[in-house]
Amino acid sequence: MHHPFTPVASVPVDPARARVHEEGWQSWSPSGTYALGDSPYRPTNDNWATVCYRPGVTAPEGTFQGEGLLALDPGDGSPVRLWAATDPLSGVPSVRLVLTDGDVAEVSADGPVKEWTGTGIQSVLGDWADSLGLPAPRPAPTVWCSWYEYFTTVTEDDIHENLRAMDTLDLPVDVVQIDDGYQKALGDWLTLSGRFRSRAGIADAIRARGRRAGIWTAPFLVDPASDLAAEHPEWLVRDEDGDFTHAGRNWGHDLRVLDTTHPGAAAYLTEVFRTLRAEGYDYFKVDFLYAGALAGVRHDTETDALTAYRDGIRLIREAIGADAYLLGCGAPMLPSFGLFDAMRVSPDTAPHRRPEADDHSQPGQDPAEFTGAGRQWQHGRLWVNDPDCLMARPAVETRERWAAHVEATGGLMASSDRLLSLDEWGVATTRRLLGGAAR
């Protein structure tokens, strides 16, 4: 439900020195600080608007807009001002700022916000986060992740090769995390792709070497070509016209949304995560979580989208147990408070610096650094920040600069290289970053 925007403040600014911080909707939404003359990053097509920004919400030209949070440093020596959602779990208003008369910032919001003041943008955001009173997050384990080397074509043999290499190279890896590619289809999580022989077997092999087994899922996404979609269309969220809610397009497919308010779908999701946990996995990367918060008609018509999202994550947590480690990604930020151990705070990185498309929600080191730095205030207060994986192999562009960014965040340290492809610098850097993590 979007309400009309109502004015909340008029602030005189020094237009040359003022800065505005926009908080984006989810992990991949550009977030950070701009000068008043800058054009903030916006979606460059409708698909990315759904998959990486706040679906159904646009910002007019010449307007700064934060989702639940917008901060202004007037640039004239007066305090930084922050407008924040009064109840971030149940409502996340959009907060807008436009410059009028050349030197007055007019701020408005489409829902209730509370104002905070402080001495710096990151500092006042941190004060607000502290006021939420969330428990301090547990330290993150160190991780090796298959994604940035193998992507969806990872095989069981790739995992074995890297397991052996960790020992050979003496790398302090706590968790070996299998990413996308082990499963037959999105939604068919317990059915293996032809590249894996046994999920329990590979977990056993990881644990036999003294490491923990981790696994990736996108729990709220369903591929229309999956067995789940064919057998249980009633488990999918629909729109007002009765068509399936569209969660965007990825992997060459138009994606659908699992309705966790349906008892059958909820039981299935519980079974998936209980099974993975019983097989020995105790580190879970849950991805593309924005899908669980998309608007639509759910089985339980009383439950709004944000409540359905939080309930879905709670159901996963219940299935994996309190001691398992839970990392969110592609997740709506404010509605996720209190649910995760760690959170991806930026778009995906990539072996290249600039995104292939000119959109700062897309994979690239530039977008990951911009938003990762803009969300540094969240680390240790809301969760452990995940700046995304270190890639230290020679083929990675500007690998030194990317490694320096990952190290500076002090957050979750994960390596994502074919370890045997690392040169001396790559091995030393990987060992140092993983070894220096708060273990």
C-alpha cells in the first residue's frame, strides 16, 4: 500500500557541500552517499527494477529516495539529519528529497518516519541501528564458496579438488559452501543435477577434513519448469488477476514465488531445510530473498507481504536450528532485522570492475564497493556484513583493490577461487584475509 507523500522537513543546505545518503530496498539495490548534483543510480530496465530494486516503487527524475532511511548532511556545519522508518518491520516508507530554490532541501515521506540528528552520515545511521537493540551478531566463520569460479556448472569433483587444495595450501577455511548448480531446478532443491552424486556424501567428505559443510538455496524462487511448479501450482503466489506473480527473469526463465503461507508449501520448505541439516550442512546461504516479500495474493489472505517474508525466514531458521549459520542475500534490508547472522550488503562482485550493463545493481566490483561502503554502519549492529567474496586469482581485474575493500569491511571473509589457480600473491592474500577474520 503506497500512501501519498507528505512533507516532513525543509532544510537549508550548502548545495556545493551537502551530501545525501539513500538506503536501497534490498541487498543489491544501490545505497550510498551522493552530492546534490549527482544523479543517483536507478534501474535501467524493468526486469532489474523487480529483481534488484524495490518493485513497483519509482523515484521521479531529480529526486533522491531512500527506502526506510534517508540522511542529509546539509554541508553548512549544521548537524546531519536522518529520517527513519518508525517501525521498520511492518512498514518501510519511501523518503524523498528534492532541492528547491537552489538551497533548500524539501524532504517528504509516504509513511511515518522519525528524525535523528548526529555528526556524520555513517555515525547517525549507526546510532539509529544501535537504538533498535538487536543482539550482537555471532562472529562469522571463514568460507570457501564455489560461485565466482564455477558459477552454475560446479561439479562434485570441483568441490573435492578444492577441499584437497585447502589442506595443501594450509588455508584457514571453516566452511566449504556449495553454491548454485547442485540442484535440478529452482524449487526442486532435494533433486540433484547430473553434476553431483550425493549431497550427503559431499557433506561427509567436507566434514571428514575437519571443515563445515555449507549450501546455497533461493528458497522463495520457483522455476516454472520445475517439478514443484508442475505438481503444486497452488503453492505459488498469484497476482490480482489470478496469474502467477512474476519474480523477474534470471537463468533464462521467468521466475515464480513460493507461497509460504500455504501449509503444503511451508511443510515442503521445512522438509528441504531439515533434510539438508540432517545431511550435515550447518551453514546456509539463502539468496534472492526479495521474492518472498513481493506483493501478491497468498493462501493466507490476511498476511501482508512483509509478514509472509519474515514468517518464511523464521520457518527456515526453525528447520535448521539456532546453532546453524544463516546468511541472507538479495534480501529486503529493513524487514530482515533480527533474522540473520550475516547479510550481503551489496550487489554481487565479479571478476570485472564495471558491470557489463550500466546499472549499479548488476555484478561488478565498482557497484559492490559503492554500496558495501555505504552500508558499513550496519556491520556488527544488525548482522555481520558480507561484502561478497574475495577473488584473488590472476585472471581477476584489479584484484588488489578488491581484496583491500573486502579486508577493510571487517565482515564475512569468503574465498571464491579455484584454489589451484592462485599464484603466490593470491595464496598469501587469501590466507591473510581468512586468517585475520574474527574467528
